[in-house]
Amino acid sequence: MTIYLDVTGDTPRSRTSAIKLYGADAFEGMRRAGRIAAETLDSLVPLVVPGVSTGELDDFVRDAIVGAGAVPTNIGYQGYAHATCISVNHVVCHGIPGSKALISGDILNIDLTAVLDGWHGDTSRMYIVGEAPIKAKRLIDVTYECLTLGIEQAVAGNHLGDIGHAIQQHAEKHRYGVVRDFVGHGVGLVYHDQPDVHHYGRPGTGPELRPGMIFTIEPMINIGKPGVKILDDEWTAVTRDRSLSAQFEHSIGITEAGPEIFTLSPKGLHRPPYR
């Protein structure tokens, strides 16, 4: 049985077995944190060019988030040392920034979280370096469409399975693989909270969506099979078949009027090409 918890001032700031239901003040906090995260991704657009290293992009993100008065959540999280995860080509998620320079044709996901007054704005977006192959562009387009279709199902009275089904159906229609190993998650005052948001599933299954729920939707879609493996660094996840992978992520809240996206791009830079 799913347990729901109305968040009050004395609600523990930790992951619980209950799904937290937030009020109006929380939604305002998420809007502010989400805007900083989205503006940071917007600012990266002119910087993702051939020759730049992922470490340089990470340095920029760290400074941008701090400069906006927020904190990069990822630094120090479970021993992680960077503000971002930057996942290039066949890296599915949790790619570690470093000295390797990007080259024309690379595609990459940049994932970041900005914390402001305790609220976590968690988001990621795809970028293309120079000119990418048609198959890579198509993967990015379909992955963004998967995110959009999932969000469309995030309405009160629906179930988490409706979100996963919409994503899975669209991806598999294009013969892409939906990664099962990683999920979206509750977010708010806690970075990774209940519920787990699977990007596959059956309609009408899973917890019911109720106003006040806040969580991420972040489908990872592979051109090939859905299988992944973790490298020896214990962070980087790659496709087992070395096929390209793409991901988009938004933090959203459930309202009576429909889903509210907290991490929407202020400049309308929703997916590449960002021109």
C-alpha cells in the first residue's frame, strides 16, 4: 500500500518510505531552484564546442551555480567530486568530467542540481558538438519526445505506470532500448526521495499521482539494447553494446491543473540544435 505524507515544518529531511506531498511554499522554492538550474544549462550552449573539455564545462557550472547564490548538490554527494555528470556518446549517465576534449560529432548529456534554500532543482539536457550524425540527432529527438510524453501523463489521478508506459511505447516504436537500471525519483527538500519513477511500465499501475508530489522524469534511451554496465570508477554507466545513449530530465510537480515543470529553459532552449 502506498503511503503519502503531507510535508510540514517538522517532516524529516531524509528519504522515507512515504511519498511526500508538498504545499504552495515548496512549489515556489522549487521554481527558484529550478530556474537557476535551467539558466545554467542555457548558459552552457555557446560553450559546448570542439576542443572544450568536460572538466572545463564542469568548472563553469560550479561557478555559475555558486554565483547565483545556490549550491551544486553533486559536489560531495556520496564522495563525488564534481558539480555535474557529463555523459558523452555511449555513456548512459554519471559520466565524470575530466581533461578529455570534445570533438565534432559528439553528443553529451549534462546533468546538474542546484540547491537553493534547501530545494533541489535537478535537470539535464543533451548537447551536440559541431555536427552530429543523423542517427544521433534522431535519438536525441526521440528521447526528448519521450520526456514530453511522460510529462503529459503526469496528471492527478493517473499512475506512475502511465508515465513509464508512454515513454516505453514511444521509444520502442523507434526500436530503441529503454534503460531499466536507473530511474527518476522524488525530489524537493531531499535529493533522492520516494517515489522511484520507472521509464517503462503498464498503464494504471504504481502509485497514484496526487497534487503536491514532486519528482523527476529522466528517461535514458539507447539506440541499441537497454543493457548497461558500470565502469571501474564505480560511477560511469555505459551501454553494454557501445551504442549511443541520450537523456533529458525535468523536475516537475503535480497540481490540480496538471504538471508544473520547474526546470524549463527560460530561453526556450529545450533541445538541440540550440540556434
